[in-house]
Amino acid sequence: LDADDVAHLRSLLSTPDSSLVTTIPSPDGSWKEAAPEDLVSYNVDWMDKYHGNSPVLVKPKSTDEVSKVLQYCYQKRIAVVPQGGNTGLVGGGVPIYDELILSTEGMNQIREFDDVSGILTADAGGILESLSNFLHPKGYMMPLDLGAKGSCHIGGNISTNAGGLRLLRYGSLHGTVLGIEAVLPDENGTVLSINMPGGGGAGALRKDNTGYDLKQLFIGAEGTLGVVTGVSIMTPRLPSAYNVAVLSVPDFASVQKVFKETRGQLGEILSAFEFFDHEGLEMVLEHTGAQSPFESAPEEGAEKPFYVLIETSGSNKDHDDEKLGSLLESLLENGTISDGTLAQDETQVQSLWSLRESLPEAAGKLGRVYKYDLSMPVKDMYSLVEEARERFAEKGLDKDGSIKTTVGYGHIGDGNLHINIVAKDWDKKVEQTIEPWIYEATAKRNGSISAEHGLGLMKAPYVGYSKTDPAIAVMQQIRRLFDPRGILSPAKYLPQASELPLQG
Ligand code: FAD
Ligand code: MLT
Ligand code: ZN
């Protein structure tokens, strides 16, 4: 990227002074050179783990501008990294070297909302929480919710196929996304509009059975096939009654027992079932300064308890209260749960949720976090956390202070375990003790190395633990079909992506 590229890119944008930020000096004073710190937050990821060095950030205001930028990048073979809210956890959304950063920050309009069908059509740069705030007064909600809601963009959510806290109830984005508009990195900067209103062809329909379902390819493509610029998504009705309870159970077998009972007794009103371990609770309480919601702490040397968070959402408070009340009563009576607390008002709902939602932030404040989001049968989940701790103890990594703590939590309802290994520093010795061991241990349990965070830079070399060679080969061919010159996030997502034959 040089001054000629910057001058050309500026000529494509309607508001170049606010839509293009660069540290490349202007030869003739036609733009203001940015300070390197203006680009830091776009070059570094949320965990401060992956650092790029891009001198150019473009924030197009429309699909047409994205198209012109990608067409130019195709012509000049300029590598591009699409970026939303930059909350991704696998190094996918930041440059590795000096790729142009294409942010959707400037594209955050709501295009239309149909309050009969609940179908929302919006620009890709809409912040998840802003979209929820738009829907709430209309009696609707976004079908996904995650701790990063205040920053992540809906385009980023789609591109990572984000799961989150309520997937158990509302399903994955593969089910709720109806249409996608994306710009391809080809010679025309082609705008692909699939089941989007006003894009030609069918628009924002619940059912469209005409041909390959191309939009699915963009869900979880992590910016390797095109830049998502718009989305149509089905939004569910906002429930009028909520309950949240956090329960303490003596062991992981009881977590599973409570889950089975809860599903059986609560049925359709269950909207989240999360778990975290005692190390996780201690870390959060330390970080937030909150009081433990439980009456008694485990005694020195005793087995450490586990905690589950149960949320119900429904339309009849008395009915939901009665169902949850009788569930808790039966669990207490048969001794499955040892302690518990039920939120009495909205403030308590928030503070109980915060015990779970603050885990990523608390880990990040404590040290450098090696994060894993693994998918596997629920029964096999926690043995992996225990195996990890034993491994670190054998290698002396806990005694010498290299590893501060290992925390297990996750979305039990989705069979998704999160392991956060909090280290004193980014440390090759720690990393090599964890990887590829953790991926092998996951594969042995017939699991997947990514349940929801994706592959990015972190897991590109390891996808073979979860996908066969023929499947990877087909994915590589699809990638080249959409991105013939390999300009979108090269070196990420699939192994040896940069060695694939280029076309054109
Ligand atoms: P970014 O981080 O900007 O980008 C992520 C990837 O998508 C990159 O590969 C990027 O190139 C690509 N991309 C972004 N926008 C586009 C676009 N418009 N077109 C094409 N490609 C694009 N994830 C979960 O699944 N579940 C959780 O519960 C969850 N909780 C989280 C909690 C916290 C506190 C944090 C920090 C993260 C959490 N995440 C979770 C991970 C992350 O928030 C999600 O993956 C989120 O969907 C990323 O959105 P983003 O806009 O920040 O994307
Ligand atoms: C979560 O479930 O909290 C998210 O996936 C983020 C994380 O694990 O750090
Ligand atoms: Zn998660």
C-alpha cells in the first residue's frame, strides 16, 4: 500500500476524510496523515494476542463503496481483512502484516423491519446491542446474545457464526439468517444479494427453495469469501416473563443431572443453561468485587463445587414461576443441588448473569488468556479441564507461576466447553504444552476444535483435527471460486491457504 493507493481509494469514497484513515503521508497535502496510535485498536485484537501493522483503514458508507474498494484491491492484488467490532477471539479480524483493514463501522443503518413477520434487514455494521435496543420497544429481540454485544457487529456475528448464550432456545444463525448481501473480491466487486429485499430475486422470505443455499457459505466464512454488507434475520418475540437462577452442585455429574431434569421439567420456557467451575467463580468475584450469591464457601481441601445458571423466558410469569419453583424444590429434595439463588428483580437478574458473562473479561484482566471453545459430548467435557490441569502440574507450569489458573465454563445446552488457561505472559513453552495436545484430546472425544469462535489465524493449521482431507480440499476450492486472487484474509482459516493456486 502506498500513497497512490491511498489517493485512489479516497477517490472512491463519498466522505474520504472520515472514511479513510492512514499513516501514509500525503505527497501533496490532500489528506491528513494519521498518528500510528489512531490505528492501534484496529491492528490489535481484543485479547492483545494478535498484532498487525496496517497503515490503511477504510470505513465505507455503502455497499457500493465496498464494491469499488474490493474491485480496486482485486486489480492491485491488495490483501484485505474485513473487520466488524473486533471482538473475535481467534485473530481473524486483524491484519497479520499490512493488509488493508476494511471496517463495517460506517455501515450501521436499519434498512427495514416487518413487525408482522419479525424480519429485520440491516447493514452489516449494526452493533448487536443497538439492534436489540431498536427491537425491544416493538416487542421483538435479536435471536442471539453474547457478552460482546456492546461492540460486535451483526456482520461479524454472521461471519463467525457466533453462538452465544441463548442458542439452546433460538438456534444457530444458520437457521435464523434468511438473507445475506455480500461483496465479492472479484474483478467487478460483484454484489451478491441472496434473499434480501430490494436486491433482485426473492427477498427476505422465510422459505426459498430455489437452488444451492449460498448464504449458508457466508455464515462462519470469517471474511474469506466476501465482505458481508447486509443481512435479513428472523427475530423472535420478546418474552414478557424472565427468571434467572444460579445453583451450586457438588460435582460435574450433578451438572448433567440438573440439565436433564431442567429440560424435562421446564420444556419450552428454558432459554439458557450455562455452567462455570469454582475457579471461574473465584476469578469473577475477585475481578468484579461482587459478593458470592451462595451462603457457604467450600471447606479447605473439600471437592470444589460447580455452578449452573438457568434462565427461563415465557409469556406467563405465574406459569413459569410455578414450573421453576417445582423444579428447584425437587432438585433440593433429592439432594442434586446444594445451594442456590433465584433473582427477585431485574437488578438481581443482571447480577446473576454477570457472574457468567464477566468470565472472559475477568480472565483477560488476570493475565494472558489461551482460549479454547470446544464442542463435545457433555459427559466428556470436564475430564478435559482436569486433564489439562494435571498436564500443567506435571510440567511444573503452575508451580513456577507460568500458568495462573485454568478455568472451565460454557454452554452446557449446546455441548460447548470453554477452557481459559490464564498465563502470566504470552509464552511459547505454555503454548506448546497446550497445542496441539488440546486439539488431540478433543478429537479423541469426537469433538470439534471450534464450537463457535471459529478458526481465524489461531486454528487454521489445526482444522484437520475436525475435518477430513476431502472436506478441506472442497473448502479450499470454494474459497478460490469466490476469491480468485486470494486477497481476503490470506493465511487464515484453512491450512496452507496462501499456497493455493491463484487464478487470473
Ligand atoms: P470481528 O472480530 O471484527 O471479526 C471476526 C471475523 O469475522 C474476522 O475473521 C473478520 O474478518 C470477519 N468479519 C467481520 N465482519 C465481517 C463482514 N462484514 N464480512 C465478512 N467478514 C467479516 N462468540 C460466540 O460465538 N459466543 C459467545 O458467547 C461470545 N462471547 C464473547 C464475549 C466476549 C466478551 C468477547 C470479547 C467475544 C465473544 N465472542 C463470542 C466472540 C466474538 O464476539 C464473536 O465471534 C463476534 O461474533 C465477532 O463479531 P465482531 O463484529 O467483533 O467481528
Ligand atoms: C463466552 O461464552 O463467554 C464466550 O464464548 C467468550 C469466551 O469464552 O471468552
Ligand atoms: Zn461461548
